[in-house]
Amino acid sequence: HAKQILHNEKLLVDQLANLTVDTQGTISIGASGLFSLYQLPKILNDFKELYPNIYIQLKTGWSSEIKEALNAEEIHLAIIRGDYSLNAKKYILCTEELYVVSKTPFKKEDIPNLPFITYKTDISLSLMIDKWWRTYFQQPIRPSIETDQAATCKEMVKYNLGIAVLPGISIEGEDLFKISLNDFGEDIYYRETSLFYNPYVEKLRHVNLFLDFLKGHYSI
């Protein structure tokens, strides 16, 4: 009952923000950790420069957690990476390839014999990497290092402690040797970043401004 009262209060605040002459209000955004680390800070900064009176409330975490937050209407918008199905409107922001990366050059056939670094991630990416490995290599993955997140894994790779499979978003601008998973055979591997939102938020002027801004940023 208390949660419902708080939810109703949030809806009332949103409706009141719509009635003001100035563009203001609070936008609740949920975003995956990698997107929040590598792309969202600049996007939010650019948006705040245009609309300084709009307050951003941000929740970061696993895509599965962000999905549940949107389902519970705890957030206005969800930016999720991976193949997720939600009962909400969807807009694909971008797609990217996955790469085997290393500090030094290597050959495809060398991969099973090189130190392999893994990291905790959502189930959709774990299954994708596992499928790729089982398709092209006979022996199972035996991690030499297990890390808590992709950013930590990348730092290990940069110090030449092993190879890893990382999404393109995390290695942009890095001086690393890489081979796309799509170069191994006919199977296609890519990572999708999507914007999800419930239709009612389009009626909120301040949220709709961010929707248009975000879609415009990725349609260039």
C-alpha cells in the first residue's frame, strides 16, 4: 500500500511539472552499467546544458535489474543492452560487434592456448560468448583470471595478462589488437543497446524532450 501511495505521488509530481510554463521536472532513467560508464555521462551533460531546470534521477545496474524497474514503473526510461523483451515501446539506439582483444597480436588458432580473462555480465552476453566458444573450439573455457566487471577485465588485458571477449563500446579508442567474433564463421554476433519506455511518458513534456534528444543523438 505504501509503494502504491509513493507511485501515485510520483505521477502527480510528473503531471504538475507538465503544467508549468518553464520546462522543468524530474526524469527517472535506468541504464546498464557499461552504457552508463562509456556513453551516458556526455549525453546527460549535453542535455543539461540545453535544459538546466530538468533534474535527472539515474539508476545503473544489470540490464535485467533495469528491466524490472521499468516493469514496476519505478523509472520513466530504460536503456538496456542485450536481447530483452519488454511490454513497452522500444527504440534501438545502436548495435556493436564483440571482439577478442589482446595487448599483442595473436592468431585465431592460438586463442584456446592463451590466458583467458572473464568478467561478470548479464546472462544474454554470457550465453553469446559461450556459444561462440563452443562453435569454434573443442576444449572448454578455463579462465586464468575472473573479474567483477568488463572495465576491470579490460585493464587486465591492457597490462598483457591475457585475452578477453569485450563489446565494442568498452574498447573504443584503446590501443588493443582485436578480432571480431563475426570473422570466425557465418554466425553473426552483435550487442544491441535499446531504449524502452511506457507510452504514458510521451505525454510528459520534460521526458519527451529527453526522448527526442536521445533518439536524435543516435540517428546522426
